[in-house]
Amino acid sequence: MTTLTSELASEAPREVLREHAEDAFAAELAALAAQDDRPRPERWLLSPWAVATYLLGGELPDGTVITPKYIGPRRIVEVAVTTLATDRALLLLGVPGTAKTWVSEHLAAAISGDSTLLVQGTAGTPEEAVRYGWNYAQLLAHGPSRDALVPSPVMRAMADGKIARVEELTRIPADVQDGLITILSEKTLPIPELGDETQAVRGFNLIATANDRDRGVNELSSALRRRFNTVVLPLPGSLDDEVDIVTRRVNQLGRSLDLPELPGGAEEIRRVVTVFRELRDGITTDGRTKVKTPSGTLSTAEAISVVTNGLALATHFGDGVLRAGDVTTGIAGAVLRDPVADQLVWREYVEGVLRERDGWKDFYRAARENSR
Amino acid sequence: MGAEVTLLGVRHHGPGSARAVGAALAQLQPDVVLIEGPPEADGIVALAGEKDMAPPVALLAHVVDDPAKAAFWPFAAFSPEWVAIRYAVERELPVRFIDLPASQSLVAVQEPDSGAPKDPIGALAEAAGHDDAERWWEDVVEHRTPDTEAGADALAPFAAVAEAMTALRELDGNNRRDELREAYMRQQVRAARRAGHARIAVVCGAWHVPALASMPTVAHDRALLAELPKKVRTEITWVPWTHRRLSQHTGYGAGIDSPGWYHHLFTSTDDEPLARWLTKAAALLRAEDHPVSSAHVIEAVRLARTLGVMRGRPLAGLTETLDAVRSVMCDGSDVALALVHDRLVVGDALGEVPESAPAVPLQRDIVRLQRSLRLKPEAAERELALDLRKELDTSRSLLLHRLRLLGIAWGTPSRSAVNSTGTFRESWRLRWDPEFAVRIVEAAQWGSTVEDAATGKAVETALATRELSELTGLAERCLLAGLPAALPPVMRVLADRAALDTDVAQLARALPALVRALRYGDVRGTDGSALDGVARGLAERICVGLPPACTGLDADGATAMRAHVDGVHAAITLLEQGTPSEQGTEAADPLADRWAATLQSLARREPSAGPATGVPGLLRGRAVRLLLDDGRLDSEEAGRRLGLVLSMASAPADAAGWVEGFLAGGGALLLHDPRLLGLLDEWLTGVPGEVFTDVLPLLRRTFSGLEAGVRRTVGERVAAGPLGAAAVPTAPATALDQVRADAVLPTLTLLLGLPAAGSARIHRQPDRRSAS
């Protein structure tokens, strides 16, 4: 089990399946805070420079290595952090699997030390989730008072001067979305029942994520849209970047799932990412052959889950080596969203591209077997 | 010594450098200004002070005998050199350009003008720990507004740059070309001293500063310069330039990516260049229907500033500003941002040059025409629709066509919605490229007016052309450009080439362009009789040569030839329509008849003893179809031929080809004549299994070429049951009501533009699609 020990995993209680960012990277955050001598906005635990370093990775003067949390253009992180420092709200846009939630969690953890003030947007998100609700027992026993009030995560963030997060903002019904306008422009949340209000203190801000691929969502009203600075998170620019992202995440996930690091991993990750990128871009990496594009997004997040899945298969049912057969099932599952059209796309790709490729013989055979 | 020489090292296009030079000159009060540039320009530098001179402009030097050898020295409003020129010209100080004369540098250097051996600024930035040279330079030089307040030394920045460059040059060797240039510059500085100037200001690229600071002996420089080539005769002038061309890596100095942005930085006089620029961006986005409010501008300014602080820059630079525009105004979209980049960061500015600037006679003629035809050269692209029935528009069209012949593609013909409605309309896309200045100089060798030059160029091109179709294309262009003088020589060459050419395909390719040209000639009132003669001669040759040329072709050859047959058919039809009907419509038209006879003979040449002995099925089928469309065969005869070719005796592959040729470009025929469909169906069901596999691709191609509606109906008919003579009649069985049918005819006659009613005999119109 030596592969499992890491300075991060050993500190926190092991029962938790997934730790909050601020706990998982507590050591890095502490090191950054200790050596951060730049001005910090009020109630920020780190200066904007340090927040950017936390996300992008780097080495501190005392030698502490900060692991990169986001691998992608530096510009994006800088704009995101700066936006939060100017007290404008931040909207992270992107297709599924471009690390929107991941970035928002780490931003909140680095700035406020608390990534848990979270509202998950769904079609059924009620107004209480962004404003406040009532504890009815209290309300009936003692009448309306602050004690009977159940504040939402957004309200708590306002009171404490922290970062609130709203996931999948565009899934929230339009009327509930618009409840955010007062909060973002007036920085206050009126409580008419008590003739009172909660005013946001300095340090409060909001990060929302939304997915620009889905249909049937509630478009933001322009009044609300205007309160946000928008940052679009792109799909990884190069094969190497994407392999890097997948490798890192697979290792982190593997640790929390007690999966050992297997031989053959690096090779298979590269192949999985190559297949994903080729299908997504509609052209092979050498730029010579066009391929059809399937209906699914084929995001990096899906590649990560394909590899993790493959690791689990190889560990529990295989011979302890990650082989092509362990990942091709997952790939076919990710590609075949539409049973008819995607089946054709995948077959053509397997027969037309994979078969001819040098050194991919095992992969081709496994892919063929799985697609039958 | 006595004279005081101050070296101002600059980056060629940089607002910060420009400001610094301005401040330094104001402090120095020099009595002569030396600038890196071709000394031939000394004589025309005074024009820079004229009212009509507006940057961006460029000095254009070219070799008189070989105008293609040319070089540009562009100047924008924010170029330090321009600031220095203006400073001197306004105070009537002498300006000297001190770089190598163009008369020598244009012939000496074959390698691309790379300036310094390596990017000196890049090396400096790297040393300072910056990965982006542009940004570093902006931070340390461009964004520093010189402190004009009392006590500040406007020369301090230049001293720092010079020091840095000295250190760099110790690391990096100089290349030969730069050594020569610097030797020449030193000579010029010495000359200025000898001329008795007391305070000499030298504006040159930062890289050259150390070389000019240390003066080796005169003999050393002389020895170096001895190896320069002999001078050639050159001419130099000012030409208008654009920001877009400044952003490319041509001419002298490195190209800059953001001329529009620099221009804004340099010209905005208030303290808020950022807010002003973002307001412009907002206005631009609004004009393109992006909802951008003033609140957006405010937020964008705040974001850009904070980003600048966050990135540790003295001021929000272009990167920060664009990041802010993208995040706040464009909803994160790069598409809207691309617009801002194109219009504001690069920009469309086009400079102006006073008329007194020296120009080649051709250039003057073009300017004169531009003025009289009210066509202003603009850098931004725009559409121009011309109505050739109007005199002004005809002249415009002639000018554009002539310039195109000269290789000056100011206008490119574009298709527009109205284009298809008549031949008297022409659509152009206009865009003036400063590069044209060189082309004009190049074209000047052909003549001193646009018409003369175009004529000369056309004749010379004709003599050098070998391909027949290119020649006819040229003839067409001569007609379009209205060059009657060019036409006879071009025609002579054309006739000679046609006579010698044995390749029918070549002839066939040439004919359509020629006939098109004839038709345009009519619209423009040019005399096309010479052209008509050549076209007819060509058509005759084709009629003779076509059947043998079609014999024994393989599948690919047949496909290529089919396109030619179609093209020639359309061309001949057009040629006949264009013929004035003096001979009377009854008189048999020899050409059309000869062509029909050719098609007949094509159709008859069956491969009786193997494919090499006859015309491929594709072409025979095509010939039958064309004859049928022209009404020279009736459908009964066509059906008989189809039956023959589909009978058991002929090879299925040949039969399938025949069907393809017959049906290409319009299968409605099959619907109108159920008998044809029946024959086809019968044959198809009779094809043996193994042969079916062979003909399947051909059939597939044939039927996929049919219109969707026809295909569907054919399918329905076949599915409905037995075909052939017994097919269910789909047309209404009732007899035509003759009277009611006749009532339509007058209107129809009017629509088709036929001679007045009564005798109107409506020809069967050729299927339009088959001509394409």
C-alpha cells in the first residue's frame, strides 16, 4: 500500500470519500498564506496573486511545491481571480467536463477557506435555496424572528463575507435566478417578514457555473447576465495537456478509491485521450484523415472516468496491469450515446483509423470485441 | 569634435518611443535630424509637412529598370521616425536619411530584410525574466510617458536602452549587412559634422546605437563600404499605407500586431486612454447588435485595471484590455472579440499622400480616373454594383477590368443576387491594398495610361501563352476591359494556336469562354466581329475533330469529354442565338446543323468490336439526349435507340454508360415517357447477377444525379407494378380543350420574348441543367 501514502491523504480522516478542496490541500494553502506578503482584499485568506498560484501551481520561495489544480491558459485564471477581487460576480461557462465546478471549488477554498457554501442548480431549485427558508416549528412557537430563519448558503456567505457558489445556474428556473439580481447589485437581501435585511459584508462574492451545450435550459436574463463577468473554460488545447490532466485526476481519484497505480497506465491514458480528441475534433492527430464526430461531448471528465473505471476493472478483475480491454468498454460507452448513429461513427473509426495504426493492435482488437 | 551627437535608439513602431523622441527633441533643440532610412528620400521629406499628408504612409523605392525590386519604409503617426520628421519639417530643420541608399541596398541584398541578427528586444526581455518581448518592451518603454516636468531628463530612457543594447551586442555578433549599414550611417554622421551642424540628433533602431556611438576610423568604414555593389537607378516616392499592412511582417522593422491600439495610445491626449478605447469598443459592438451598456464599459475598465495590477504591469496593456472586453462585453465569446480585434486593434486606417509627391505617369492616370469616376480607394472592403447601361458605370467597369489585367486586383468580380438577372449588371468587391503601389510601378513599363498599359500587357501575355483556353480567357478579358487595340493581335495568336492545336479537348475548353466574350461584347457595344469569326472557326474544327477524338476513350476520358461536349453544345446554341437574324430564321443554320450532324455521327459510332472501336456509351447516350432536347430527334426514335442499346447484344457496362449519359442532368424524361422507363426496367431486371455488380456503381451514379422528386416518382412508378407500354397513364385522359389551351399562348409568347403571336413556333427549350 505504499503507493497510497501521500502527505495529503494521510492528514485527513480516511472515511470521507471525497474531501473538500480546503481540507485536501490544507498544507498548500497554509504554506501560501504564510509566505504571501502581497495585499489581500478584505476577508480574503490569500492575495489574488497567491490564489492564482494556488490554482496554476508553482514553487514557493521556501521550496513548497504547489500542485497545479487547473491546467490551461493562465489568462483564464487571472481574469477569474481578478473578477472576484473587483466584486463582480463570476460566471464560468463551458461544455460539460471542462473543470468549471473544479475551478469554482478551488477558487472558493483559496479565497474564503470554505467551498461548502453551495447551491446546486436544478429545475426544481426553490427560492429558499438562494434566499432563506423558515424553521416552521420555531415559527409557530415563537413567531417570526431571526431564530426561525433558515439562511441559504448565499445568505450565509453574505453575512460572513465569503464566496458563495451556484452550480448549473442555467438550470434554475428564471424567477429564482432573478432573485440573485438584488443580491448582486445592491449586495443586500431584504427580509420583508421581519422588516429587516442582511447586508453583504466585504469579501462576499458569487461564482456561478453554467453549461453552454445543453438545450432546454433557462437562459439568463440580460439584467442578471450584466452582473457577471464571463469566463469560458476551453477544452484542453493540446494532447499533452489533456494527458497531464487525466493522469493527475486519475491518480487523485485512484487514491481515494484505494486503487493502486498500475503499470501500463501512462500508455493507456495517452491512447484514451488520443481517441477522445480525434473523435471530438473530427480529424486524426496526424491531420490526415477526417473522422465523423459522435453526438456526445467526449469531455476530459469522461476520459478521466473511463480510465478510472479501467483501473478498477484491472485491479479487481484483471491481472493487475491496465490493458486496452479495460478501457475500450468505457470508451465505447462514452461514444455510443445515440445507439444507431454513434454506432456507425464508432465502427468507422475503429475500422478506418485504429486498425491501421502502428502499435495499436491490441487496442483495435479490444475495441472490436467490445463493439460487437 | 565640437558637434554634439545624440543617439536616440527606438523601436520602429512604438508610441512610447515616439513620445520619448518627441520629448527628447524638444529638450535637445537640434539643428539637424538624421533618421534611419534611404537617403534618396531627402528630397521629398518636406512633403511630410504638407496638409494632405496623413500617415500611415510609406516611402517606396524601386529600381527604375526593374520595378519589381522595391522596398517600403512605412511610417505611422506613432512611429518615432515620423515624429522626428515632423519635428524637423515644422521647424524647417534639415532632415537627412542615413541608411544605405536604396540604389545599393535594393540590389545588394537578396536575403530577407531581417534587421538585427536576432530579436534584440526579445533577448533583453528574456534576460529580464519575461516570456513576451512585446509586453516587456511596452512595460519598460512604451508605457512610460516621458516626464516633461521640470528637471526630468528626456534623454534618460535612451541612455538606458543604449546601455542594454551594448551589452547585447557583446553577446551577439552583427551580420554583414548590418555592419555595412552602420558604416554608412557613421559616414553620414561625419558628413553632418563636417557640414558644421552643432547639435545632431540621430533617430535609429535601438540595435544600431552602440555601433554609432563608437566611431572607428574613417578608413575602416571606407574599406567596408568599398564592397557595396554599383548603384542602380532608383526612384522614390511616398505612397499611402494602411494599418493592416503595418501589422504584417514586411518592410522595415518588425511588424506590429496592434497598430490601431498604438495609434489610440499615441493620439489620445487625455488621461483616460483606456476608458476611451473601451467606449469605442462598446460603440462598435453595439453597432453589431451586441447589447453593451455604459455599465459594461465601467466594469470593463475596472477589470482591465485590476488585471494590470494583478499581473504587475504599470498600466493595463492590450492583453488586459482584451481580456476585459471578452469577459465583460462579449460574454466570454471569442467571435465578438475577433470583431474588436479586427476593427480596433488592427484598424482600417488608410494614409494619404499629397498630389505633389512624385509618381509614375501611370499612377497619375489612375488617380485621375479614380477622381473622374468617383471611385475612392479605400482599405475597407465594399461592394459595388454596376449597371452597364449607364456610361459612368461602364467606364468604372472598364477601369476595374483593365487594372485586373495589369495585376492590380483592386476590384474582384463577385456574384450577387442581381447578377443572374441580366448581363448588364456587374458586381465587384473593392478593396485597395497599398501593395498596389508597387504593382502600379511594375505595370508602368507597359504604358503611361491605364489603357495603353493594359493593351501592352495583354498582347505580351498572349504571345507568351501556350494554352488555348488561357488565350480565349484572355480574349474575353480584353473585351471586358474594352481594349480594341489588343484584340486583333490576341485573335491572331489565338487563330494560329487553334490551327496548330490537334487536341479537340483543348479546343472544346476554349470555345465557351470565347462565346461568353462575344455575348458580353454585345452588351457593351464593342465590335466582336473578329471574335465571332474565330469562335466559328473553332466550332468548325471541333465538329470535325470530335468523333475521332471520342473513339476508344476509357471511362475517365469519356467523363471528361462529356463535360466538353456539354460545354460546346451550350456554346454553339448561344452562338446561334447571338447571330443577328438577317438570314431569316427559316434558313438552315450551317453551324447548328453541322453540330447536330456531329452529334448524330457520335451517336452512331457503336463499339462493334470491342471498346476501342467505338465511342463510349456515355457519349453516345449524351449525344442522343442533346439531339432529343433540341428537337432534332423525336422521343420515339430516342426510345428505339434506348431499346437497341439495352438489348441483350450490347455489353451491360456500355449500356449503363449510355443510360447515364442519356439521363444526366434531368430525368423528368422518364416520367413523361413511360415507355422509356419500361424499357429501362426491363433491361435492368434482365441483367445477369454477376454483371449487375459491375454496372451497379454506374447506375447508382446515374440515379443519384436525378432530382429528388423525379427519383421518388420513378421509384413509386416502379413499385406500383408492371411498366412499359401498358403503364397506367398518369396524365388526365381527357382530350385537350384546344380553345382554352390556345388562350395561353399570347402571354407565353410575350414571356419568352418571341416574335409576335400567330406564327409563334415554340421550340423545345434545351434542358438548362444539361448545359452546366
